[in-house]
Amino acid sequence: MELPALEVTCDPTAAPHRKGLQQFVGRYLKWMAAMNYSAGTVRVRTIQLNSFLRWCADHRLTRPRDVTKRVLDRYLRHVAQARSTSSARRLTTSAQHGRLVAVRSFFKWLSRKRHIPHNPASEMDLPKLEHRLPKQVLSPAQVEKVLALPDLNTLMGIRDRAILETFYSTGIRRAELIALRLDELYVERGFLLVNQGKGKKDRVIPIGARALHWIQRYLHEARPKLLRRKVRHQLFLSRTGNAYTPSGASILVRDYLSKAGITGRGACHMFRHSMATAMLENGADIRFIQEMLGHADLKTTQIYTHVNPLKLKQVHALTHPARMAG
């Protein structure tokens, strides 16, 4: 796996120290890759540690031994006040947590490899993560409205309908859908294989008959014309015959949601949230939803038991002793 390049030099006014922070960060990232961390995890960790290296450069900290517990306390306060480069807003609690976890893991590695005599980050305080509800869950009627939008008289429309149906039927993540290969779809058995999903875990999950119908139509009518003599194993192909990029998949789904009058972040995830909520409301055991979504912890899945205030309002209206107008 090719590692992302580090962007900064810790001390731009001097020759790089042969055992400087930047070199150790590079060795740490190579170790992560060798230990079979996913490419996405290494990429994110690279970005997070680059932020730390830039801060160290600003404070003339060039070597691991320059970083003490007091220094890390200052960095923690800096992260709490930092703003996103894309939105100029303060970092979310999750983003702050990620930056600090990256630094803590890096110094833990330094200590374990005996590059430093003790770990200054061993007692680093991390911000408490917020457990937020999904901001928007589509009702079954809203989902059907979106699914009806692709122009089925065009190759792109057939492909788009198959993509949307797959998202809604399976609840797979965006990265899992764009990585889905032809040989990971078992049409006759009604299953698909999510190969090396989040956490590098495989799982086999069911896919509904309607989604399979549209996938088969896409395979017969649209995909052969999109290939353009290229050898592609991915199930879903872009207009140019290439594999989808994450941003490309998001734009596709977001455009259809916009046409349906639905706005919000995380377009692909809306289908994931909506599928889980609908299945739970229709009586599915939460442990089966956990398996469908590929959650390692049942607590992550349990969030879907709290996302429908309309259902709660109905129960409240039927059961509360003061429900009748006086």
C-alpha cells in the first residue's frame, strides 16, 4: 500500500534531524500499513498527524523528547479551539477526538518501540464523544419518491435506479457499494458479500428481490455499454466506465435527493439510516440489523431505536393518561 506523503518538515529552518518527529511519524505510518490497517485508516491518521506536525513546527518542537505532558495539554487546548479548513467552523467533538487519538497512538507506539523513555500521552484526556441521532431518516414514502426519479429510458437512469435500490435494500456503506465486485453478488441465493468492510471485516447480507431485479436489468442493458472495452470487476461503473469514487457516489445520490426536495449531509447514509429504521419498526430483531449494518458494537445499532419521534408521538397519544383534551 502506498502511503500518503507527509506535508511538512518540523523545523523548516534547519536540516531534518535524523530522529525527528516527522521521520518517526513516517515510520509509524509504515508500521500501521505493515500491521494490515486499512488504507483509509492510514490515510486519515496521516492527515491527523500532519496537523500535529504543523503545530509542532510552529512551536519549534522537532524531536519526540521535546513533547512533554505539558506540551500535549497545550495541543489539546489548541485542538479544542481549532477550526475546519473547509467550513471555518470549530472542529466537531468527533474530529477533535480523532486528532488526539492519533497523537496518543503515535506516542504509545514510540514508547513500545523504546524510542522514548516514557509516554507523555499515557494520561491524555480525550473529549467525550457525543452520541447523536441521525439528522434525517427518510420515510418509506420519501424513499419511494426518490427511487422513482431516475429516467429508465436511459442507461444512466437504469444504473442509478440499481444503485439506489442497492443502498436501500442492503444498507451498505458508500465505500462498500463502490467496492462491490461482480463475483460478490449471488443473484440466485439473494445475497451479496461485503468484502473487507469497515474494520476489515467480511459479511454476507441479504439483498431484496426488487433490488436484484434492477441490478440484473443494469447488468444486461447498461453495464456492457459502459465498459468500453475496459476490464472492470466493480459492479457499478461511472459514465466513463471507471469505478465510482466516493465523491461521485455522493453526488449521484445527493442530486436525486435534491430533486425530491430532500436536503442534508450524508446522502448515501440516509438510505442506510432509513433501511435500519424501517426494518426495526416492522419488527426486525436489532441483532439482525447489527449484522446487516456491520456494527461491531450493538450500542451503535441501538441508536436506531430512538430516531422516529412520530412513532413515539403515536404511542404517547394512545397511552398517556392525559391524552384527552379537558
